Amino acid sequence: MGLVVQKFGGSSVATIEKIKNVAGRVMSERDQGNQVVVVVSAMGDLTDDLISLANQIGKSHPEREMDMLLTTGEQQSAALLTMTLVNMGCPAVSLTGWQCGIMTDPVHTKARIAGIKPDRIKKELEQGKVVVVAGFQGISPDGDLTTLGRGGSDTTAVALAAVLKADVCDIYTDVDGVFTADPRVVKEASKLDMISYDEMLELASLGAGVLQPRAVEFAMHYDVTVQVRSSFNLEPGTLVVEVGKMESDRVVSGVAHDLNVAKVALFDVPDKPGIAHAIFMALAEVNINVDMIVQAAMRDGRNDIAFTISKDDLPQALPVVERVCREIGASGTAYGEDLAKVSIVGAGMMSNPGVAAAMFETLAQEGINIHMISTSEIKVSCIVHAHEIERAVRAIHSRFNL
């Protein structure tokens, strides 16, 4: 007997009919003799609907209360799927994040998992039940409900697979697996049979929505076998594996893009030790992640610093940046939201020079200006105007014959 963790996203449980389809997939896995733990997201666009309800009250809300509100979405899905399973003759029980022992840090809306005590899950499995877990949530040291950020149900599933030592963690979604680009943008995009943890982490971090980056981090750190597959057919998906199992001749594995990008700039920043620390520590203290950073050449003892963040974080970041600007004696700030990021990812880039140059040439041939560049051993990212992003993705995808 094996143990399988299955995760179903919002589109997979958007209606009662789809929940019945999910129940059939769960029972099929159980009929093969496996113990099954299921993690579910909120139904369809319910999370967005709950946020909209909160915004009808006002635009500023205590983050603790937002977590109280948003955790109800996953609980609805878990209860409805459990009821469906029971009505189909399958013993099952639903558990909230805190009931299944998921402990987090105290950061509301972006909590990180600090530990898991899966005693309740093991007890229910030993009694022959399918355990349905409300994803995306946990409990803080103070006993408050917390959420893990957008896509947090992926992290719930992979973390549970790690602590339960599951044979596989199947991430079910509305696409057939991981593609070489977003198939809604590039019709010729093809499904990858497998992808390395490193490549998947980069793609997830760069905008590919099939897996949350922290879920990939968990999988890589704890060696969890992950498969991304469709809820709506029985075809095999994409396996996320160690880099040693990858094709050695694949230079670029995929193109990712991200529209959730904002650029912030500080002008005439004093060029002296401690300034960068002051800027970015202030952002870190309010839990804002910074992506790209560019510092211009010094002139008269001063320079300009620009960086990118999530567009969602911009309202919270601007007051912090303006305060730091005054404290360090910079001359002013500016920001832009009409931007997007396009990236290529591939483990083969480490041993193949000229990949970045080919990407830059392709964008130049399309008349697309590059605003910022960031690289690592297996990725190259460029910031471009948002209205040019789809053309950029298609051109790059074609250039590398993906």
C-alpha cells in the first residue's frame, strides 16, 4: 500500500459537477490500494469574490481579519468534497490547516510553514479514511489562522507529502502539465515530460502559474516526487525531477512571463556604505520581496537605484520607499506599473554560451526595448513594456525552437 497526496486547484473544484469528477479521481486512486490525502483550493474565483466583499467595506483591512475571511474558501471545498465522497460510499473526513497540524510563522497573508504535526492525519488514514485538507492555511504561534499567499495550496500539498513520506504528490490543474510557454499565449507550446527542480523553481518564480515557488522549494529540499497533471483527463503529466535525470542536450526548457511587475526608482542616492541596506531592509521589514535591482553609474558621489517588486505590493512599498528616500537624502522617487517580465529557463544554459545574446537579439528584431536585465546560471529575465509581452514570448519561443 502506498500513500498519495493529491492537490486540486480552484478550477478543478469550481462547481459541484467538477467536485464529483474530483471525487471519482480520488476514489480511483484509493481503489488501487493507496492511502490518499487530498488538498483543495477554494472553488473557482471564490477567493477573489471574498476579497471583493471585503473591498466593499473599505480598501484597508487588518491582515488578520483577511486571513479569517479567506480561509473559509478552502474549508467550503474540503467539506463539499468530503460530503461527495461519503455519498459515493467512500469514508472520508475534512480537516482545516490547523486541525492537521500545519504551524506557521505569525506573518498574515504571506505566512511560511514552520512545522507540521500530522498525528491527526495519520490517525484518520489508519481508520481507512480519505483525508481532505483545506489548503492555503495554517495556525500561528499565537493561535491565529494564517494564509500562505496565492497558490499556497500547492505548498500545503508538497509539505504534507514531505512529512508523510508520500510516494508521489500529484498537482491537478486545468492544464495537462508544464508547457514550454503559456499555451494561451503560444499555441505551439508543447508539454514537457519532465523538468528539473531548479528549472521548475525558476519558471514558477518567473510567472509560470502551474506551481507555487515555495512548493517547488519544499519538493527539492525533501526530495518529493511531484507530477503536474490535468484534472480533466487521464494522460500522464509533467514529472519534476532531479537535474541529473534531465536531457543533457536541452539548452532552454521554457519561456515564462509575469505581468505582476512594478518598478520603483530612487534618484540621486548617496554613494556610501549602508545605503542599500537601509533601502532593502526597510522593505524586508514589511515582508516585501524585491526581484531585480539595478544601480546606475556614480556621478558626483550619487547614483540612481531601481528595483522591481510585485505590483500587488506597490501600495505598501511606496510609503516605505518615500520615507527611506527622505532619511538617506535622495532627491526623489518614481514608479511604473505598465511593465512585464519575460524569462528563459534551462539547465543547459550553463554550458552553452550565447543564449542571452540570442534572446536580446530576438527582442531587438521585434523592436522591443529592454528596461532591466537579470541573470542566473539557468535563467535570463528582461523587463519590457506590458503591451509587448505576448509578442516577446512568441518570438523567443520560436527562436529557441521550443
